[in-house]
Amino acid sequence: MTARDVPSGDPARIATPRPGDPALARLSLNQRTTARWSLPQAVAGCVERGIGAIGLWREPVAEVGTAAAARLVADAGLRVSSLCRGGFFTGPDPAAAHRDNLDALDEAAALGCEVLVLVPGGLPAGDRDLPGARARVAEAVAALAGPARERGVRLGIEPMHPIYTADRGVVATLGQALDLAEQHPANVVGVVVDTFHVWWDPDVAERIARAGERIVSYQISDWITPLPPDALLSRGMVGDGHIDFAALTRAVRDTGYRGDVEVEIFNADVWAADGAAVLATIARRYAEFVAPHLGADR
């Protein structure tokens, strides 16, 4: 998606849903989609657009303080669909990573958030032992399972597209994430289904079905080509790329998932655009490409 696609002059195949439209009932804004906005700005934007949930990130929460952030979100009547992020288990100091993840669990609990998203972590510099790194992820998740249960927060392991295996996600498929999650109770450890990361997998439908009640978050963005030079900023607006949102959304729906659907976009053009215009495009694209496939309760 380019910046010119975002403003209100963007050709639309359907009208932008108004606040209160049932089509928006489960839509959530992941904060990174409007990265230039502070937490108060993101909350205000959601309220104005009629988006009822927000996926929070720890850094902007820390800017205002966890208690103040919790009050801000609650006073606005928003749900917290997830907290990003914990994880990064594969570095040279596992004890420090564990302490940071305990802090993240405390923050999630204080925010009234039921899901802490775990990004597994990549290979440390000079380390080529991929099986060893994956084993460290398994050990770290096991160490967090008890504290997560105590706080009433579910851990969500997010498999990352294979292009990120080296630097941020040694867990590269939904199947691998499920292999880790299934070592623990479903109400403690689950998985994140992110369309950007899983759409390419020839077994994705079967793996989503296998995930069942372990799906703790459904995140959406599109795969656009050509990829920009910075692969981290390569997520596109829903409908601008190659992903079959109808098929993936129906697969998630058929597991019984009834949670929020987060739009999470890392894209320099989206970040540079007017935030209110971005939210309008998000609402319109969600209503067109995703909401019709969520079922009667949407």
C-alpha cells in the first residue's frame, strides 16, 4: 500500500462503515499500525472510528505508565485484545529474558489483557544452531507457563514467516508453534495466527484446524510485492496483496474462535500517512475482506 491509497480520496468498493456498524464489532487496532500515534491518540482514534478494541505495545504503555494506560483504555470503553510483546528467548542471557517476560505478564494482567504475544527470537550473532535455539524457546515457554496461569494471562506463541528465522523468529510454522503449545494446557499456552506469517504454508488450513481452542489471537495484514528493502516493514493493507483472507478467516472461524481480529501493519507509507485516514481504510477493508467470513456473530 502506498500513502496515496490511504486518504479519503481512495477509491472504495464499499462505503466506510460508521461507528456502531455491526461489521466492526470484532475489529481491533494493533498500535504498531499507527506507529506515530501516542497511546492517548490511538485510543481517541479508535473511539472516533468505532473500533472497540486495541492491541497494545509495551513501549507506548510505558510512556504513560501501566496504571494510567489501563485507566485510559477502560475509560474509553475499549477491550485490550493483546499485549505485544514478550518472548525473544534465544539471546545470551536467558535469566534477563525471563525477568522481562515476567514484567510483561504483570503488565498484561494490570491492563486487563488476556493475551501476551510471544515473538520467539532469532539466532544470536555467530550462532548457527537452529535446533538448539528452538529448544531454548521450549524451555523458556515452560518456565513462563506457571506464572502466566497465576496471573490469568494466556501465552500466545507467534510463528514467524521463514524470512525472519535468523533475526526474530526461529519458530517458523504454525505446526512448530503448536508442538510447543501442546506441551501445556490450552488455557495457558496458545498460538497466534497472523495472516502475514502463515498464508504461504501449504498445510495452513489443517494446522489452523489443529490449533482449535489454542488460537489466542487472529492478526491480519497483507503480503505485498515487491517487498521493500526493509523486510520488517513489508506488511500491506488488507486487500492490497496476495493473501486469501476469506479462506483463512473461515478456517479460524471454524475452530470456534470468537475473539478480536487485530490489524497489525508494519509499513513506512502507512506510518507516514494521516492516522485517521488509515483507520478509515482499515475499517473499510476489514468490512469488505474479513467481516463477511466471520459468521453471523461477526
